[in-house]
Amino acid sequence: MNMKREIRFISVIVPIYHGKRYIANMIRQVEKCKSYLKKDDVVELIFVNDDPDDFILIESNTRLIEIIILNTNENVGIQRSRLKGLKKSKGEYILFLDQDDKIRPQYLSSQILALGKNDAVVCQAIHDGKVFYRNNNIFKKVVTKDMIVGEWNSIISPGQVLLRKQSIPEIWKENILKNNGADDWFLWLCMISKGCFFSLNSDILYEHVLNNDNFSMSKSRMLLSEQEVIRIIYEKNIFNHNIFLSLLNGFFKRNRIQACEYEILEYKYKIMSQWMWLTKNDVKISKYLIAKKIKKIAIYGCGELGKYLYAELKKDKQIYVDYFIDRNADKIEYERPVYLLECTLPEVDCIIVTLINNAEIVKRQLKKFFDNEIIVLTNWITLESKMKRNVDSDE
């Protein structure tokens, strides 16, 4: 007796931004992919228009594929656009493409075959007109934890990856990056943290097109986006301490640039590494504060270090972070109130200054009107690191 073959449903999700000119070609590409699949297989192509001032309307489906247009009421960015399409999708398989991506007609048929029972499959790709993974050993490491966490995001685009919808982690859906660029790297990290399995497909099926709109081509934007990913991973405890340190070190090595604007970044992540090492050795700033009978604090600086500190202190119920102080308070929305220094500040036991530059200057300013303790976070981390290492060496 012949068993009825299960119908496969594939959703291709394409955010559109100032990209009407790409729509017709994307439809042709996905139609060609459908022609390589079984007759009963269903392919839907979901365009998410992220330009509210440029309404897009396509009148009907084509003979081969279903077409859905989602228009946003405001510009929401690449990750939220992908999630909007994902929420609407009906497929068991998901492919996220950029509007100018190129895929081969065999893309879907080849990727589904190579996926097997795994959670995702990564294909070989063309980048800048050349085969991207020219070294087979590198290609074999593309989806390993050591590569993606500790070295670099070796998957150049989500367009290389066919995913099982059920394998996309909730934590990726719930934490939206404000800075475009690294949401795909964030997705791979979340999947790795959940124990997802990736397979490799040596077929060249995808071409990454370089143009001025590629966020990955903007170093400053990508740095901001990657920093945001690292902060979320820390705050949400996505990885254990050792893997998080590997993530930090990998970020630092990738972005080791001699230009002066990155010297601050270099120092900041050296400080973060020391801080993580102290935490691993049970030297915590919360214990330091409790020992000094400090319970209610304010944090000066709502940047990366300030948010790391807030996430750390939230874990201890004996410490309460009442508010932040920041010179850009009028532009910041966060979990706690953010005040300008010039405001009348609520009474607290201590203010912790989390700036990298000019922390001592700010401390002197605060002393003019604040009588309680003021701690410079970088000084505390440096001093405690030296003391701990001296104790360890004596033992």
C-alpha cells in the first residue's frame, strides 16, 4: 500500500525597504525554485514593506507560488520585519532573504534534501563575485560553536540558511535589536544555545550582493549592533560564563583596529573580561555593596557598562537600582528612570559611575552635591582584580 506523501510548505520572507525594483526579480527566482520541487509542495513568498510612505500592492498570486504583502505603519527595522513575516507565515521551512539576494533555481530542493532531520542547513555561497568558502576546512567549521561564538559570524547572510520554523528560538523573537546588522548572528547564537543542529550543503546556491544599502558594509553600525547582541546575551544569561568570555574575546579580536576611536572600545572589553573573571571567582560588586550597608543606588551612565551593571545587580534582591543618570536622558527609554545630572535627584546610598572616559571628572562633579559614597566602576574592577590575583598567587 502506497503512503501518501506529506506536502511540504515553505515560507520565503523578504523585508523590503526602498526596494520595489527588486520585487519582480524575487518573484521570478522563487517561482523557479518552486518548479524544482514536487508538484504538491507549497511555497509562499512574503514581502514585508518597511517603508510606510511607499505602500506596495500586488494584485494576485502567480501560477506557482502564493504572494503576501505586509505593509508596516512605521519603519521597524530588519529584525522586526522578519518577525512580522514569520508570524504571518504558514510554512514548516523558513528562508529569510534580503531584497537584492540571488538564489539558484535548485535552492529549495537542494537545501531541503541536505537539511535532513537537522534544525537548519547552510549552503555554499558567492560573495563579491567569488566562492566564499574556498577552503573546505573552513566550510566544515562554519556552523560550529567555536567558530560562531569565538571567532566570527562565518554565515555571511541568513539567505544561506534554510530553517525549521519550530527551531527558531523564542528568545530571538522576544529581543529586538535597535541597531540593524547583527540580528542574524544573534539568531545563530540563540540556536546554538538551545542545542540546535546545523548541517552543511556544499552546493553553491546563494549569492550575496554588495551594495551601499548592506548594513554589513557599515563598520560603525555593525559594531553597535554586535555590542547590543552581546549585552542581551549577558542580561538574559543565554550562555554560561566561559562561553560568554569566548564571545567577548572573539568580538574584541575581530574589531581590533588601531584607530583611536576604537581604543575606548578595546579598554571597555578588557574591563568586561576582568569583571567576568571576578564574577566567576565569586567576587561580586553586590557583595561589596552589601558589606558596606549600601542598598539603594543610582548608576551614572546608561551605556553598555551601565546596563551590564544593572543586569548584575538585579540578580541580588538586597540591592535596588533606583535610577540612572545620563547626559542623554531625554533620548533614553529604559527599565528604570533616567535623569539628567542637573535634575533634582532622589536620595540614594551610593552612585556608581560606569563611564570609561572622564569618570574621575564626573565623580568630582557629583561630590559637590552628593554626600554619600561614589564608586567608579572601572576602579573597583581593576583594584579587585589585582587583589584577587595577589591572593591566588600567595596561595
